[in-house]
Amino acid sequence: MKWWKNHKTILLLTPAAVILFSLTGYSLWMAISQSISYQGETSLFYYKEVVSDEAFWSSLLYSFRIAFFSSAVSLLIGLWLTRTFYTYVKQGVGKLFVWLPMLFPHFVGAYLTLLFLGQSGILSHIGFELGFITEREQFPILVRDEAGVGYFFDVLMEGDTLCRLNAAARL
């Protein structure tokens, strides 16, 4: 009876863990085995093809560049905001400021980026209403552009939240 009390949680979780680990393990095995097979034989043909493609390397560099700069900027903004509003963060209202963005998952951040920065978005509408542009197409393309401005702001928005939470926890 004493053994059951000490190991009750493990025994109750065992069936679920076996199912989850077996499904995950099988999925990983199938993904790996199918990705290294070429015409029924084990081969790294597809990987060699991808690695030798110039578009792959330029895309990888593009992704790393956006990730690095947006992470660095979000770290600086998060640290600055946390240190500036540290006294408010210790109180109840400031905690809401820090935790509120965690309610929004990444796809909501991507949608907000489209909603604000797109050519038919809120900023272009404000520019049109204020007379800065005469047509919405005159608004610069900030989403899906070559410079990655939309991606940058999306990663910045999500990264800033995590940086603020980490900095607030350590202050």
C-alpha cells in the first residue's frame, strides 16, 4: 500500500506517456526515414540538392539577419522598458503591462502586423485620411518586402514581450 502512495502519479501517467511517446517516436522515425530515401534507397540526394541551391543560402542568411537584428532590438527595448517602469512593475498595474502581451500568440502578432503595416492597413488608412497619400497603393510595401520590415516588427513584438518578462523577473 505504501508503494502505491509513493508511485501513484507515475503509474497514473504511464498510459498517457506511453501513447504520446510512441506516437511522437513513430512520427519522427517516419519523417527521418522518408526524408533520407530517394527512389526506395537510403540517400541524402534531397539534402545535397538543397544545400547546393543558392536560393537556400540567401534565404537562410535573410532569416538569420532578421532574427538577429529583431532579437537585439527587442532585447534593448525590453530592458529599457523594464528598467524605466520598474517601480510600476512591482505594483499590480505594472504587472498587467508586462503580462498582457503574453495573451497574444505569434499568429495574432503576425495578423496585427498585417493589419497595421499592410498597404490596406490602418497606417495606410490614416495616411490617406490625413492627406499624406492620395491612394492606398502609394503607401510603402512593409509586409512581404525584400527588407523584411514586416517580419522584423512581428519578431520584435513577440521578442520584446519575452525580454520584458525575463528582465522583470530578474530585477
